[in-house]
Amino acid sequence: MPDNPLSNRDLARKLLGQKVVAYRRELATISGGALAGLFLSQACYWSDRTSDPAGWFWKTQEQWEDETGLTRKEQETARRHLREREMIEEKREGLPALLWFRVRWDIIVDALID
């Protein structure tokens, strides 16, 4: 490994790659903590990219973990906080059953304004 800090920074950036998850601290404040805020940030990202006119999108537990680094237990905790605050809706649908999510933008706006 190079001793030059600039070289180490460049090497670290290469190792990290281009994949970045945008995290909005404000969402952590209104959603029950950093885990819920991270989950909600990523849900907002996918909500903007769904082709479903009602805003539903699905993700597997493995996809959430790959994208956010949140373990199954952390995801469950984050989802519980978000459901309790009505910031996301969930439904199971299809064969095999998929877990679908929808962001409640109206609730988020109200929480941000309060």
C-alpha cells in the first residue's frame, strides 16, 4: 500500500466504487432514527423510479441489504418505525409473494413542516 495519503484516498475511492446511497438526515429526524432514515431515503429514491402510477415498488430483503447495508433485523426495525409513523405502506402480492412498498409523501411533508 502506498504511504502517500493522497494515493490512499484515491485507492479507497477506487475500492468503494461508484455506488452511493443518498441519505437525508432530516428523514432520520422525522422517522425514528438513522436506520429508518436510511431505509426511507432509499425508498424515496425507488419511489421516484417506479413505473407504477400509484407509487408501489418491490424490493427483496437481499436487495435492501445490498443497497443500504442494513441487515434483516435492521430492516425490520426501520420498517416498523416507518409503518408506525405511516411514512410507508407495505403489501405482499404475487406468486411468489413479493413485498411491495409505497412512500406516503403526504405524511412526510406534514412531518417536515411540523
